Amino acid sequence: MGVNGTTPLARREARLAWGLLAPTLISVALVVILPLLAIFWISFKPVGLADLRPPAPILREAVRGSGDKLRIEYRLRNSSQDRPIADVVLTDMLPPMVDLKGDPPKPCTLSGRTLTCDFGTIEGGYNERLRIPITASDEDAAEEAAEGSDPVVTGTASSVLTDATFTLENFKRIFEGAEFWTVLGVTVFYTVFGTLGALIVGLFAAMLLNKSFKGQGILRGLYLFPYVAPVIAVAFSWLILFDPFSGSANALLVQMGVTNQAINFFGDRPLALVMVTTFEIWRYFPLSFLFILARMQSIDTEMYEAADMDGASPFQKFWYLSLPQLLGILSVLFLLRFIWTFNKFDDIFLLTGGNAGTRTLTVNVYEQAFAVSNIGAGAAVAVVIFCCLLVFSFFFFRFISQEEGL
């Protein structure tokens, strides 16, 4: 026996196991953990969409004018509007047919045919033109040579993504706005009712197809259509179907006398939220249906035969026999569907774009990061989403899963 009751063979097996797991752990860290840490890092940085690239000096060269007004123009600008660039130096080789008219202007010097301009530090938003008078034996050739030349400009600058500048303004901006709590409420409504609806519809669909009958395979395939069909195709199908001007649903309701005028299903509050939630239920109930049906078919039929002999009703058989056997899979499906629905973006974005009271937290991430060009605020909303799911998972495993024996 070794230390702590382990043998040398057990220790070698443990090292081998960790060695085999190492590629998987490294892959998980690269795919999941590192992006998560990056989002947390960005959420505390005052970074906009334009700050994703570090500040850099940008230079353009051209030959302008003619005769006595012939000149080389260098247009130098700072790519950042608020961050300086230090030690900015421009270096260019003059074409053979070009000579300077007099001494070069400050801050430039000429050594042989090499022109060097030391601009020092240029502030954010810097945009200037440097004009250098020249003479040329062939103006057209000089212009062509200038266009084909490759002047070099160098400089050093710190990036807001990597420096030590941190702020809580992103989170302050989110929580101070009354809109955030509205968006959070919409997200909770969409997630809870979308998850429960998908489970309930999937449960009823599984109960209907738990018996063998002719055409069962075809019906199962039709049940799977909403889940396997491309989301962009089914989303636009719903938009066309419920269009207030040419949709079949509105035409049918008007002809039946249910309404006197067309209904804007995806444009009116709170109907739009109900519609996107209904779409969520319709699109994802097949996943619940598959898992629940597989669990139903593994239940021992002798229990139902005994219940029939005792005169149990269909509801009693479902409530006292089927449901207790299904609680485990229902709990797992609820956890997975809740997380996936809470993170859902494409369905709502395709149906409403987050308008008409359907903006969820994931849509808010997109709007903050790209519509408003505030990457930091978008990352802060993503951190809030992560924290909400973390709290939900804690309570799920702390209470619900213990009650179900998971």
C-alpha cells in the first residue's frame, strides 16, 4: 500500500487518466472558459466598436498641383478619436525624378533621398495634411511613382482592451435605465412560458403517439418538422402567414367575423410577445416529444395492466403511474430548455427584431454592441445573462433536482 492507501499502480492509472483527459480539458478551456473570461474582461472596459483595433497612424500620399505649385501631400490621421499615439515617424523614399524645392518643412529632414518626419505624439482625432513643395522633370512620372511608393509610418499606442483602465459605467448604464427591467421581465416571460409550453405540448404529443397504429412513422416525422426546418424559413413563413395585409390568418379571421380589421400579430403589444412565445413552443416541442416518448416506451406495461384490472381511469393512470416515471426526464428537459430559451436570439430577431415589446436580454446584447457600437455595454449585458443562468442553475440543483432524485 502507498501513501493514503493508494498503490503505485493506482497512481499510474490516475496519471494516465488525467493525461487522456488533458486534450478535452484544454479544448473546453479554449472554447468555453477563455471566451467567458474575455467577456467579463470587456464588460469592465470603456470600449466601443471602433476600439477593437488598437490606435494606429494612417497615412496617405499623393502628388498635387503642377508647375510651381507641384507638391507632395501626406495626409496623416489618428485612427482613434480619444487615444494618443507616441513616437510617430514617417519615412519615405523620394523618386529619382523628384527634388525638394528648398529645405523640407518641419518636422521633416532629408538625408540623401530619404525623407524622415518625426511627429512625436499625435493626439486622438489628429488629422493633418503635410505639404512639401517639389520640382519634377516629369510630373506625370512623379505622380505615378508617388502612387506606387510605399511610405512607412510607425508609432506606439496602448489599447483600451489591454491596458489597466477599468470602469463600472457599463453596468451603471444598464441598471440605471428603466428599460433594463422591462427587458428582463420580457425575457423571463418568454423563457418561462416558452419552456413550459414546449414541455406540455411535447408531453401531449408523446401521449398521442405512445400507441402503435398505421401511419405512426409518418406522423412522427411531421411532428419533427418544426425542429429540423431551417429557422429562417419557418420564421418568414410565420411572418407571411400572419401578415396584417396579405396574411392568410387575417383573411380567415375577417371572413369568419372574428375581427373587423386586420390584426398586426407581430407589431402590437402585448400580442407580439405572445406570438414569439407561441413560435418558441411550436418550434421546440419536438425535442421534448422525442425524449418523453422514449421514456414512456421504457415504462413497464405491467403497471398499466394492473391499473386496468383495478378500474383506474386514464387520468389516474397518467397522474399516478406515468407522471412519476417522467419527472426525471421532464426536469432535465426543463433545465436544458430554460437555458437555451434564455439565450435564444435568432427567433425573436427574425420575427420582430426586438420591437413591439419583444426585446430580450440577448437582443439587447446585439443592440448595445453593434447598433449603439458600445461593446463594453453589450458584454456587461452578457455577464448579466450568465449570472441569471448561474442563479437559476443553483436553485435548480439545490431544490428541484433533489426533489426529483437527480
